[in-house]
Amino acid sequence: MDSVAIVLLMAFVANGAYMVLLDGMILGFLGKLMDRLPIWLHKPTHTCPFCMVSVYGIPLWFLLSDFPIYMLPIHLIAACGAVGIMQRSE
């Protein structure tokens, strides 16, 4: 899988997870359940799509990419940028 594809996939998964965990969405009950987590875990698990790239994107990166590990921070930053573009278009 090439860099652009993995970056976009990481961004779409994080943004999609954020959307479905909102109140009133299909997995909104999980978002409410996650509110019971310690406050420092809220952003990376369900309230900040940029932060969620680390939780949802890193496992995806390890599963689907064959890049050397030093590319992970570059892909994370790029995926956060892609999430920013997605969030601005809402």
C-alpha cells in the first residue's frame, strides 16, 4: 500500500469513528460509555478526530503497511492534516 493510500485510510477511519460515536449516531451509546473513561483518554478515544488518528490509525498502519517504522510519525502527521481538511469541509 502506498503512502497516500495509508494516510487517507488512517484519516478516514479516525474521522469515521469520530462521526459514529457522536450523540444520536449509530454507535453513540459507545461514545457515552467512553465518557466514563478517565478524562485524559477522552480526546484520543472519542472526542478529538485529530487525536483519534493515533488510537485508530496506528494499529491500522501496522496491519496494512510495509513501511519502515520511521515513516509512522510522518504518516500520522499527514493523516492529521487530512482529517483537518475533512473537518473543514463539513
